[in-house]
Amino acid sequence: MEYIKLQIGCLAIVFFLIFLYLREVGVDPKKRTYSLFSAIYICAIVWIIFDGATSYTVNHLETVNYTLNLIFHMCFYVSIETMVFLMFLYILSITEGIPPKTWQKVLISLPFAVSIVLCFSLTDDIVFIQGSISNYSSGGSASTCYLIVVLYFILTFITFFHRWKFIEKRKRMTIFVYMTVSIVVLVVQYCLPEILITSIVPVIFVLGLYLNHEEPAVKKLQAYNHDTVVDFATLVENRDNNTGGHIKRTTAYVSLLVNALRTKGYHPDLLTKDFINNLKMAAPMHDIGKISTPDAILQKPGKLTDEEYAIMKQHATKGSEIIKETFGKRDNSDFIDMAYDVAKFHHEKWNGRGYPTGLKDTEIPLAARIMAVADVFDAVSQKRCYREAMPLDECFEIIKKGRGSDFDPVLVDIFLEEREKVEEVYKQI
């Protein structure tokens, strides 16, 4: 037992985290990150178990069967290689950097597959060395294991620094810390092989991911905040009997547009993970200022007079003021700024003839330009108190005619390219 106290403690921590993880509800097992996270959990357990087993067997060479000792060591090496490979895939997943082509996926998996083969083919080279503190193993399989660990850690760091903008701000430092600490532990283990401390690594992996990435409580809080925003916006929407589902549809159109923008490579420096998440959160609040618009104007069945229209236009400025006053104390200042931009500037036009400030082309924040396309399309495609819903072909034609005058030309082109997906949203909501 003296040789496996550390492993027992590490295993207890991992099982406790599993208990906390499984106790919570609301996680989606279909998401890739959740699948990888579960696989990392399992691999962490296997790693620690075989680390403890090898710590015992390597120090009882006179009583433990040689073949059994060899098998335990092989399983230990394979678990380490699998863990670092899974962590690499996890970082790829959260940065949405999973290669789209099959040959690319095979390429990034090839070193892992080769290392497994080499590990088993070099079993004859494994030697057990007696140290002053503890016995340990060495040889070809161990060297292969360390090499693949180094390779995938390098690839993970490259992915992290290359695609860090696709990672939420609160996650970046955590990723860097737990990867760095893990490397330090493995380097110490390599330089001082008698100190059997590798079990610390999977615990660091699992703990770091749980607390900062996959903790169900955090995700529930995020969902609660989103629901609060949506409920607030829906309360305003329900004052207008003719805009049912407007929030859901426009948010869906916005999500479709921003995802297509990033996929096609537009605004790579701007379309970070935080930007996209904040925009999806802010979109439902674009018409929040209508809470100050009189019902007589908001629900008028006929055309508004010039005076009434002037009052209606005030909802953009009023909305931005409400957002600052109501949500200004939230920790996420980036979200507040984006919600402000969306509410105040979503009626600005590309040619500068919009309201409330007359901004033009790229002076208009990107979030507001995206919101403008979604808002107008939904407005013309749905029934209003003063008119019937327009046919879809006419709705798309309105967006097309607004290219370069009302709307950002790039956004119009993408919106039209994504017509099939737009129609799916239209039919479903």
C-alpha cells in the first residue's frame, strides 16, 4: 500500500468529480465535448488504476509474475497516450477546429495509432530498474509513450495559441494553466523516474475541465441568464399581438448568419467565441425599447403619422438606455456593449439613411448589421396589424434589393446563399 497511496487519493478525487458530474442534470450527451469529456473521465480512471498497479508490481518483482507486470505497464503506457490524444481532440473541439476531411482526421490520429503499435511491438525492450526510492520501468515502450505525449502537447499548444479567439475568455487561462502544470509534472517524472507522480496529471486534466468547462452548475447558470434575457424581451414582444415568435426567429436568423460568416472566413479577428455567444444572447433584446412605446402606436392597424413614426423610432435609443440601466452591473461588459449596439443601431442603414444616428457602412457595428437583416426579413415575412405576411420570394427579394443600400452587401449575399436554412427556420418557428 505504501507505493499506491498517491494513486488511491487521485482516484478518490476523480470518482468524487464523477459523482458531482452525474448528479447534475441537463447535460447533452450528444455534444462532442460531452462525449470527449466522458472519455477523458474513463481514461483518467484507467490511467490512475494502472499507475497504481505498476507502482506495486514494479516494486515486487520477486513475487509478481513478469508477464503480468509487463501487461500492466503496457496498459499504463497506452492510457497515457490515449489521454493526451483525447485532450488534443477536446481542444480541437472547443475551438471548432476538428478537420472536415477524412484524410485530415486520419492524419492527426496517425501518430497515436502508430505509437500504440510501437508500444506493443517494443515490449521486449522494457526493463525494470531498481532505484534508491522506488523501482521504475524504462525501454522502447516508455520512450515511445513520452514521445507521443510531447508531440500531442505541442499540437495542443499550437492549436490553443492559433485558435485562442474561438475559446471563451474565462476558459483561456484555465487551459493554459492545466496544460502547463501537466507538462511540468511529466517533465519531473521523466527526469526523476523514481518519483511516481504521473497520477497527478489526469486529476489536473479532469479537475480543470470540470470546474471551468463542463461543470453542469455553470452551464445551468448560463442557461438561466439566457432565459432571463429572453423572458424579459418576450414580455415586451407580447405587447404587440402581431409579432409572436419574432424573438425566436430573429435570434435563429442571427445565429445562422454569424455562423455562416465565420465558416466562410469573414471577420476572423472579430468573430470570436465570445462575440458569437454574446450576439446570440443580445439578439432577443433588439426591440426592448418598445416597452416605452405607447400601445396606440405599437398596435395601430393603419399607417403611422409622421409624429407617431417619430415616437416609434425612439425605441432604438430607449432600448439602449434600458440595457445600460438594467444590465449595466453584469460582469460581462462585452455582452452589455453588444446588446447596446444591437438595440440602438439595428435600424441604421448601409447608405447612412437609417436611424437614430445616421451611421453608414462599417461605422455600424457588425452585430447591428447582422441584426438588421434578420429583423427586416422577419418583419416582412410575418403578418402585421396593418398588412398580411408577404410571400417568401418577395421577402428574399426585399433583402436582395437592399444590398448596398439598406444592408451590408456581404451579409445579404450570405443570407441568400443560406436560403434553404432560412426557410427551415421560417417553417419551424
